Amino acid sequence: MKSHPLTDAVAPLVAAVGAAFVEPGDMVEGDLPLEWEGKVIAGVRFAEVASALDRMITQVETELGGSLQELERGGKQAAVRMLEERGAFELRKSIENVADAMGVSRITIYNYLGAIRDSA
């Protein structure tokens, strides 16, 4: 993909949401066209929803400075709060997947979420 001021400007956002640029001629239904002065200069293809939770977990691990499994109890609670704020637990099987990533039971995740929701 050729460099363009628009793609250069939105590249960090595209990367942060797990999307990718595609050439205008390679766009398919569901791709988001990026227009500049009335001309499509690129498309943005979003990743599958199934990988959304993995991306969120990776972002939280990066922000907290370690894998979810290695975090102490307070860190795990902070991670669950961050994931909750980002909508992770709206995704199917997210409780189970986060519990596996943390090395804790589903009940532990439900308890953390209950405490978070009770304090709100």
C-alpha cells in the first residue's frame, strides 16, 4: 500500500483495533472505504469478532506489564475491570476465555465482576 496522508494519520487507530488496510481494488463487502477528495484511496478491513477478545487481553497485558496469569490478585482484578470497561464480557464465552488466560476459575471472574458492578 502506498503512503498517503490519510492512511498515515489513521494507521495507529487501524492497528489498535486490529484492522488492516486493503487496496481499493481488493475491497469486499464490510470493508470501510477511506476517501480523500472524493476518491477511495484505501479500505479498512476489520478483524473477525472472534479475535476481539484476544486483542483486548493482549492490550490489557501490555498496559499492566505482564501476562494475565502472572499477575497478583490485585492485578487480575484490575485486568477484569479494564476488560469490563472495554465490553469484553459482552462477547460469547468471554468469562471462560478470560478465566483460562488468568489461570483462575470462572467463579473467580464472576466474583470480580460482581464486586466491580456492585461498586459502580
